[in-house]
Amino acid sequence: MRLPSIGDVVDDKFRVERRLGEGGTSTIYEVRHAITDKKFAIKWLSPELAQDDLAVELFIHEARVCGRFEHPHAVQIYDICRAGDPYYMLMEFLEGESLEARLQRVQRFSAQAASDILLPCTEALGAAHRVGIVHQDLKPSNIFLCTVEGRAEEIPKVLDFGISNLSHDGHDFSPIAATMHTVSGTPLYMAPEQMRGQRADPRIDIYALGVVLYELVAGEPPFDSDTFAGLAARIVESQPARLDKVVKVAPAFAEIVARAMARDADDRFATMGDFADALRPYGSQRPSVAITPVEARRSDAPRRPVRRAWKTTRPGV
């Protein structure tokens, strides 16, 4: 077993054009259908994990989750297939860049620009929550700013539902739920109860999106530490500096961010829709299907380096 090479034809129909990126468990390629010439992306499970039952189940789980709902601001997954032993996922092909890459480039965003980016994401996440899906790993690298040929707008899309919790009638159905002792997520964006390993709840996504909003506008995350233990302690035990004490924003906007990031889940917005309703007046009021490219207000001071070495915890992967 090996990873595809440029020029290979997968399943006699998808010609591999280029490698788009890779993570700890998979590699993503741009491919073109041999007959229709349409572009797709394929997410290829690492060959060394193809015999790992839990890794395979997590991979299939992502496709199962995305098949449960469809939204213009969530990446589409069309199929999951096997090419011999390795598994691959057939996905929507996206042009553009991740929000993380954009943030590194422009340093920080205005409150309006950040709101324009995240409001469409609240719609996708609200749709997921309504069918029992909690993302659990929201962060700038899992939000993609898509460019569309012939249009001046960008479309934000939520990516990577790989560790999402899928539930129905109060029962969890996911490989993550079967390993409750494992903390899953990316620590910088994890809610206090998520750090404690408690059951996933839609309000952890509200917390994570609040952290992303804070980071976009402040140019740095609300918490940071040299160690995982130190970061966890800060998230669980302390409140970050209010956003309006860090940068110049309206106190009411800072209050929205603070409420989304409340340590006690009961003090947060009850639903993603409530969060969106509070945030909407700070956006540009454009239709939610697209946003105009934004220019950030560059900070005079260099952006403090953010420690992103912490990896998403995935049991057995």
C-alpha cells in the first residue's frame, strides 16, 4: 500500500493532479474526473492506518456525519470508497485559503470583518446541531475561505467533522463516545467542560467559535501557555481579559464574545442561532451566502506567536 502519486488514476476515474495538504491521519489531493473533467478533492487515509480498526471507523464516521446534513457553509462529502485496502473520501474541491493562513497573513481583523466571516459558520453549525451533530474541533484551520470563479466574494465553509459527536434521542453514536476517557479537540479552543472530558454539548461549539472570534479581532488567542497543563488550568479556572481591554471595540461586542466564552455553559448563548442573532448587527448585513473580501486592521505591534503545537487528540490515531 502506498499514497497516490501525481498522474495516478484512482478507481479508473480520478486522475491525481496535485497534493493539497496532509495531517496526522490523511493526505488530501486535487483530482479530476477522467470523463467529466470536473475537479474534486480526495482525502486518503494514511496507508499505515488502513489496518487500524479505530482509525478506519473515525474516517468513516466523518463521512457519516457529513451525510446527515448538507449546508452551503459546510464542506460536502460525496462518497467514501476503497481503492484496494486504503480508504479515501470523495469531497467538494475548494479554492482559497484557510482562516488560519489568512490570519497569519493579515495579523487581525476588524469586528465587522470577523463577524462577516463567522456568521455563515454559525448557520452551518446551527444546522448541524439541529440534527444532533456537535463539531468539537472548531478553530481557524477548520474554517476555509473559498473563492468562486467570476465572483468577487468569498464563501466561508466549516471543515473537518472527523471527531464530531453524533447523537440521537440523547444517545451518542461515535467512536469518540465509546472512549469517554479521551479528551478530544484542540486545546486552545476547548471549553472548560470539554477539557474535563464531559459529554459533548452544542455549547462547546459556541465556546470555540467565541475563542476564534476573540483571536481574529485581538490578533492573539485569549489563553496561551508553555505547557498543556498550564493551558488547561487557565481555561478551566480563569477568565481572559475582556476583548475591549485588549483592542478598541464596542463594549457590547466584547460582551457578546465574553458570553460565548463563559466558563459555565449555562451562561453562554443557549443556541448557535442566539449567538448569530447577537453578532449579526456587527456584520455588514450582506447575504449570508457570501462575504466581500476584507482588509484587516493591521496592528502596529507584531502579532504574538501562538503556540499551535498542541494536536487534536484522536484515540488510536
